[in-house]
Amino acid sequence: KQYTALLATENIQLQFTEDGISAIAQWAAEVNSRTENIGARRLHTIMEKILEDVSFTADGNPRQVVIDEPYVRSKLQPIAEDDDLSRYIL
């Protein structure tokens, strides 16, 4: 809800699907189990990584972004598969 409200100020409508929410939770749990377990703080870093492109390209023009499982996977899989990268980025 926080990210939806934050990006709404830039006229971006975020829509989280059920499979997207589930994928975010699964990635957070998986990275926490493979690297240092930082609990819910991991969720924050994962959300930042998922929404990084959306946040930095916001130009005030209205648009809708759907956060579903394929979108989450496309943003996290390359980083999460590399233990060194996931340790420092996620």
C-alpha cells in the first residue's frame, strides 16, 4: 500500500496481483535463507529493486504497472541467482 500511494503521486497506478505478492514473499524468504537473514528488512530491499525502474523513470504521465510473478522474476532472478550480488544488492 505504501508503494502504491507513493507512486500515485507520480501518476503511476501500481497493481499487485496475487501471484506477484506471493513471488515477492518467496524471493524474500529464499534470499534470507541463503544469505544473512535480515528478516523483513529484506522485503524492503526487494521492493526497492522491483520498483527501481518504475520509480526512476516516473515523469508524471499517467500509466499503470502490473506487478505479477513474471515481472518480479524478471527483476530479481539475475541478481538472486548470484550469491555475491544478492548478498550486497538484496
